[in-house]
Amino acid sequence: MMSNLQGCALAGAMMAASAVALSVVPAAAASIEGTWKISTPASSFTPTNGPIPFTADTKKDYEDNQASLVKGDFSFDRTQSRCSSPGVPRLSLTPLPFRIWVRPLAVTFQYEWNRLTRTVDLTGRKFDAPFAGPAIGISQGHWEGGALVIKGQYFSEDTLIDDAVPHSDSMVVDERLHLKGANTLEDDFTITDPDSFTRPWHTKVTYTRQPDQAFAEDICLDRLNTGQMPLPMIKR
Amino acid sequence: MRCSSSPVCAVTLGLALALASTAFAQAPPPGGPGGPPGGAPPAPPVDHSFDDLKLPPNGVGLGGIFPPLATPVPPNAPQPSPDPRNLEGAWVHTQSLVFSINQDIDGIRPPYTPRAHKLLAKRLKSIADSKPFINASSTCHPPGLPWQQDLNFPFLIFQSKNRIDVLYQEYHGLQTIYMNPADAPKTRSYMGTSIGHWDGNTLVVVTKGMKNPIWIDVDGTPASANAVITQRIRKVKDGPWSLRIETTLDDPTYYTHPWSWVRDYAWRPEDQIFTEYDCETQVGDKTNNSNAGLVPEPPDDDKP
């Protein structure tokens, strides 16, 4: 049987559509492959460099969202009201396990939550800004030792950063995904969005390694249609 | 007749035709000594029993025609593993979108039961009347096999020791193939439960236990919730790499005997970078008519 890192034989050094160098996966990076789950469930991010530096307009939107949450009105939140993708970075708060597949061209995040995926492109190819950004944006990454360094951009502005924090389509999310031990994975986020925040702000999420097992068929719309919340509500 | 691959089938069929032609040439000629009466031989009987279905040509549906995927992968692109049992990578259907699977591997009409005949006629009429029925696709639910594979969107295969995960871009679908039957869930699901084993270098996957009846294609060719779908999957190097999947549908509810067809999927390394597929934003919006003009289908009394 093949090693998981040998999924593609590196017979060529070029990508199909454009001439780009293939990523070389460091041996240490293989360790982040596996099944993970958020260590401390949360609905929102806790900033690590002071309070979230909202601009005035964004602060008002945030406060409106908070007021709606208190009333149980989720119409401002497409994930809670429609099961739309939480997008990046909110996907990292989903309560179910996710799997990371490390391959030379890409790192794929496979979430049990509503069967979503997110792919980090390691090819270094150029992307034009899409007409309408996806919830997960476009993520490009490279390896720095055993850490996966990701730059995410071109996001839809229709998602939230967490259960209440809005952002614009100018948001850029920089991540550094690295092991903190054999069974602990940390994702350090830097969120930059001059249209929404007065400076970049940082946060992080820690995951615990899970036994490798198949994911259940999670259908968010079935949960929503039977009165369950797409994502659990956990107090700040 | 069942074939393990379409080229083999073509060769077999060619041989059969050649033999038939030889046999005919050796028979006494019409009107000759010992031969049948002169004049044109009687035409074979024509089966008109499905004329009312107005089935489109195989591979073309009432919904229209999609162009085949096309640009070949350059020779310097990353190649699949040479290990024939390593199916990892991104694959995309090589053919035009098949709206209607209405020929088997030998080009013969599927063996519809009267119940299937009636149901399919109803579905085709609903499309012709511009009032198509609601189906799994329109409600943003996993459509099951083989519809999930036949769309012109990529799927990704990841292999582990006891499991093969197949991730589909469209509907953000997931098919888990359990290589150890003891690991498989006992409950029904939209995609059914898939159990696999190796037959030489061919992966044999048996899928059953669907939660609901499924449509095997866009036009609504039916399969019951109790259908058994067997797929023989192998990597083929016939010029470019492809994945060849022979599907056999065994479903006495709708077909008088099992029938099979073959599809090829091209190796597309660049397509492992999925683009987002989001149907929930529209379907989950309760302020709009989320059925988008589709109408509920009358029940066919086919619940498990």
C-alpha cells in the first residue's frame, strides 16, 4: 500500500494548466495529516492581542448582530439560518472532527460538518480575484519546516468571522498551522481587513488528534429542518 | 452479456458480428436450393413497448447536451501512482453529462419493469411539461450513486489502510468505502453504505442501504432504496490515465434483471483544488421558493 504522501507520483515538475513548481512536502509535515477536533468548543474567537479593533461601522454591525443573537434571531447569519458554509476562519470552530490530507499539490481539509471541504493550493500558481468570492475564499500555502503557512483571500462578505463578527470582502486571513505536540495542533490566525478593523488582530484555535474513523453523513439542512441549530451556541 | 470493459466489449461484439456474418454467408441463399423463399427477408420484430417514453439517445437527456470535458492533461503533468491499487487523486467524468442512462453496456435498453416504465414516463413528462419533480439534487441532498459520479465535477480519492474516502466537489458529497465490512454502519444513509474488496487490481465496491429511492441520472431513471449497486473500478492507461468504472444495478423493483454500463474518468491533477459548491445558501433560504419551480413527485410506494 502506498504512503499517504505518495498519492501523486512526481513524474513531472509542472502543474497541468500552467507552469508551476510542485510543493515538496517536508517529512515533518506528514505529522499534521490525521483526524482532529477542536479542543475547547467555541462559537467565537478570542483575540490574543487586545480587543477586536473594530472600525466604527463594523462595531455597529457587530453590536446589531449581538442584539439579534440575544433575541434568537439568526437571520443575519447564513450558516445558522440556511446551513451555508461557515467559511474561513469560522470552519475551524465547527464542533465535529475534520481530517487533513497532505499531498504534494494541495492540503485538503475534510470536515465532517455538512461534508464540507477546503483545499489549500500548494502549487504557487496565480489566481485572479473571482467575480464573487466563495465563503472559503482562495487559500494558498507553503511549508516552513513542519508548519503549513496559508494565505486566504477573495472571501465572500456574506459570511461571518464567528457567530457575530462581520468582515468585508477585503479580508485576508493568514494562518500558521503547526503541531504543539504529537497529538495537539494549533492554528494561529492573523486577520487583516482595513475596511472592518483598524489593525490586524490575532487569534488561535487548538485541536486534539482523534482516532482515525469514518465520518458520519452529516446533513445540515436535515438538522435545520428538524429545529436543530446548524452550529451549537456557546456563550462567549 | 456483461463485459469487464467497453473496449473488450467492442472486440467481443465485433467478433460476434463477424461470426454471425460468416454463418449467414454459409447459409443457402434466399430463393436458392434449400434456402428460404426469395425476396427480401422479413424484418425482425420491432419492440414498440417503450415508444411512449420518448427516450432521448443514450447520453443525451431532455435537459440538453453538455460538451465533453476536454483539454488533455499535458505529458509533463504529475502522473498517478504506478501502483494499480492506488487510485488516489482527482478524477473527472470524460463524457458529456449523461442525462439519461438508457442503454446498457451492450447498447440495449435497460430491462425496465412495468413499474419503472410507468415511473420514468411520468418523470419524462414532467420535464417535457416544464414541471420537473423535486429530487435529491434540487433539495441539496446527496443524490447517491452513480449520479454523484456522472456529473462533470471532479472527485478526489484518498486511501487509508481500512477505508477509501471519495470526496465529490458537487453537493460536497462524501462516499466512504469500508474495506473492512465490520466497520460499516448498519443504518441507512442518502449515499448508502459502500463495502469494498480487491479482485486482483480491480476495486469491487458494493453499495446498498440507501435511505430513499434514488435517481441514477438527471432525467430520473429510477433505483429503489433496496437497490444493490456494484462498481468495478480500475485504473487504465490507454493513452492518458483514466479510472474505468463498470456499474451494475441490481434492483428487482424496477428492472427485470441486473444491468451494467461503463464510464471513464480522466486523471485531472489540477482539479484536486476544489472550488466551493454551495447549494444551501439558495435552498436553505426560507424567504424564497426554495423549490425553484420544481413540483413534488407523487409517491411510488417505495420506502424501505
